[in-house]
Amino acid sequence: MSRQSMRANDPKKVSGELFTLTYGSLVAQLLKDYENVDDVNRQLERMGYNIGMRLIEDFLARANPGRCYDLRDTADKIQQAFKLYLGVSPSIGSWSPGGDEFSVVMETNPMAEFVELPEHCLGLRYSNILSGVIRGACEMVQLEVMAWFIADQLKGDNMTEIRVKFVKRLEDAIPAGED
């Protein structure tokens, strides 16, 4: 059976490949526009943050995950979201002794398929949008977290690892003048 006929039978795979290629085009355009890898990394994180702020509503409506009572519950929901939106099931682990920090580990990063970083882009955190998505989604459910890449398959590591650290619980704020 040819590869082409296998693709035609699996629309999720086709759309996953389309997403991967489209994302690659976006990153390439950002590299042209900003010319500085650090600026591109910041822009990808900022874009991810904005996506995460909106994506959380869709996740809550689709998955009906229930309330998170601690960071372990939150980590499980992040794992569910990766499966739902990226089609991968990352492992959650490397918990800090205080339970305020964990790692999201992907054996394969679907966003990095078909990608090779050129020499002048070795500082690029190609999938940095994922860190922003995690941060933005958590903020919308009143959790301030930091998220960053520790390992990246594009840089020769055998897996992709995102570290997530709890910073603080955000309080609902009433806008000024609406006491």
C-alpha cells in the first residue's frame, strides 16, 4: 500500500501534517521578520500564551475535565490536552521534592517533524509556542506558572522535555470601579 493511499484514509494524520508544515512556515517567516533568534523565541512564547488563553475554553468544553485541586491534577489535564490537540501522550514526571515543579516529556514532538535547524538557528527554541500555551492556559484558570524547554529533539536530545513550575495562585480581580 502506498504512503499516499494511507494518508487519504486518515484525515487526522493529514491535518496533523498540514499543521506541522504550516507551523514551520510561520517560524520561517518570523525568522525573516525578526532576524534575531532571541526575538523569535520571545514572539513564539507570546503567541503560545495568547493561544493558551483561548484554547483552555475549548479544552474545558470538550474534555469536561473537572476541577483541579492541586498541581498534580493540573499536570494530568496538561497531559490530556497534549493528547487531544497534538495527538501525543507525553509522560509527566520529574516532580520536585516540594511538588511545585514537573516535566512534560514527549518521546516524539509532532511540531518538529520534517524540521532540521540550520547552523545559524541553533539558539532557536522551535517549539517554544508550547511553553506559552501552557502558561496562557494555566493563567486562565488562576495559576501562574513558568514553562521552559530543558531538552529538545531538534538539538540532539532523545526526547523533548518542557519544565513547568508553579509560581502562585492568582486571585480573581474585580476591575477598578466595579466594587
